[in-house]
Amino acid sequence: MIVASKSLAKRILAALDAFDAADGPIGRLDAARRLREAADELEAAQVEAARKAGATWIEIGACYGLTKQGAQQRFRPRQPDETSRR
């Protein structure tokens, strides 16, 4: 999990550099999109790591001001048949 986090951190830094170097609104928008995508992946990886380390959904929810159920709904991976119904 640490290797994945380092890779995602590098993507975040690259997106920040691209944002700083962008010469127009579309370039900054693209960099912001890449930053959000990498940050979302990093967050999901850290939730998974916390769960594997024994963190409860209550503890994870507390980090976000969510209930246990709110944290589960936000971060629990969807089952394949759940996504196909949406």
C-alpha cells in the first residue's frame, strides 16, 4: 500500500506542477481534474489501508463528520451487480 501511495503522491505533485505551468484556463482545468482523480485514488487507498489495519467505520466516519453508515456508503467498494443497476 505504501508503494501505491508514493505513486499517487507523485501524480498529485505532477498535477500541481502542471497547474502552476498551465498557460490558460483549460490547462489549469485539466491539471485540476488530474489532481482530483489522484487524490480520490489516494483517499480510497488510505481508507482501505485503515480498514485492513483494523480501523472501524465509526473511526473513518469521524474523520469526515459522517456516521458509520455514511462512511460505509461513501467508501465501501460497490459490488459488480450494484454498479450495473445504476
